[in-house]
Amino acid sequence: MNFRRFRSMLSCTLPCAALFIAFPDAASADPPVTCGDSYSGRGELAGDCTGDITVRGGSLNLRGFTMRGGVRCEGDSCEVFSDPPEGAISGGGDWAAAGIDGGAASVTVDGIQITGFGTGIAAGTVRASDTVIAGNAGHGIDARDRIELTNSAVTLNGHNGLPARIGSVSITGSEITGNRESGIRALKGVLVTGSNVLSNGADGVRNFSGVVLVEDSTISGSGVHGVRNDDSDCNPTGVLELRNSTIEGNALDPSCGETRACADVVSCDFARVSGSSRCESSYRIQSGLPGESWRVCSFD
């Protein structure tokens, strides 16, 4: 309760009170939209529908409904959310499209589900919270610059879960599971906090330069590496640190140990393992096959 407003209501005359009551009714809802629409500003989905919606520099509230088609974002930024939550964007097997296609824009999503597309979300920068991105033929989220994920799940996608092509990935309280290639793939840094990265086909986390920090998290069941930092030429080298995390049970691909070296923790420079962290194997890039470890894991 806003107590200033409450005191104002008590002292108001009857006509004033009538005005106060009428004001929220006049501005309580955004304009209704449906599939096939193209609009600027804010819009609310009127009900379940089939077809695409184009949002030109504004927002779309799914209101708990399902649209069988994609959202196209034009302009510098776009927001897609659901209040009440669990609104859905379903592709129905449209593998050529993205559930939300933001181009180079910054896209923010909250409280929605995206399934059945070629890519769940494609944009310049993506911020997602309380969102499920599952069962897409390609990437879960494909960002040019940066991905920030909170309290969300990216699972069972046909390629990488979270690739940031020239930027970084940060996830908190999230599940990245069962993606066919790597769970997380970034060029310039990864932060994993309070999350699970499980059963991804290639690497759990793959980063090419900068810092990788895994804190209070579990990375397990990866086909190749649990977490790998640095490119194969080790120029420049990055920093890889584990804090109170479990990186075990990776390197499951049959080629591991036969034609390539695989491990839980892989880097060019010394891997830092602190607190209650556990890992079973580590590997120093460029040390050959079977190669050298960093002597920081239980089986090193």
C-alpha cells in the first residue's frame, strides 16, 4: 500500500474519489494484438493464435496464451514476456525460423516457453529469466554479443545450448541440459553461478578467451570436456577457476583417450580449484595425447 495515496484518499471528496477510481481503468491494459499483426509500442496477446507477430521497438505480453508462430523484433530493443507466466511460442517444427528473431537488437524475455523452431532466440544481446527454451533443431539461444540467463532452462536443443559468437555468457540458477553439442559456448568469458550444466554432447562449457568462473555449480555428463578455456593456440591464455563446484563424470565420447584428450577441466594456464570443488581429471592444452594434467583433480 502506498500510504501517501491512502491518506489522500481519506481526505478526498466524493468527486475526487470517483476520479481516482476511474483513472486505473482507463490505463490498465495495453492494446490487444493477435498473430499476423505488426505494431509499435506495447501489446498484449488477445488469445491463442497461429502466425507471426512483428514488434517494432516495443513489447509483447503473451498473457499465458500460446502463439504458433514466431516473434520478429525490429529496432534496437524488444521485450517478450508473459504475465501471467507460462505463455508459449511454438514453432510446430518450423526448423527454418527462430522463435524470437531479434536480428542485431537487444532482446529481453521473461516467463515464457519457446519450442519447436530452428533456433529458440536469435539476437544481438539476450537477457532471459524464468524461461524454458527446449526442443529446437539448432541453438537454444544464438547471440552475437552477450547472453544473460537467470532461473531458466535450455534443454534438448539440436546444437549448442547457449552460443555467444563474439561475446560472453552469464548464467545464474539455471539448467543447461541435454543439448546435442556444447551447453555453453562463448568467445570472451563465461560465468556459471548456482547452476547445472549436464549431459551435453560436446563440452559442458567451452570458452575461447578471457575468464571462466564456475561457482556453486555442477558440470557433468559432457561428451568431451566438462569445462574448457582457451583456444588451441593458447595465445593469449585465459583464467579458469572453480569455486565450490563439482566437475565430474565428463569425457564420455568414445573418441576420448583414443584420438583426442578429454577431461573435466581443460586449459592452457593453471586451473584454479578452490573451496569444496571436486574434479576427476584435468588436461593442459598442447601437451599431446594422453597429455599432462594440472594435478588439481582426484585422478591426475
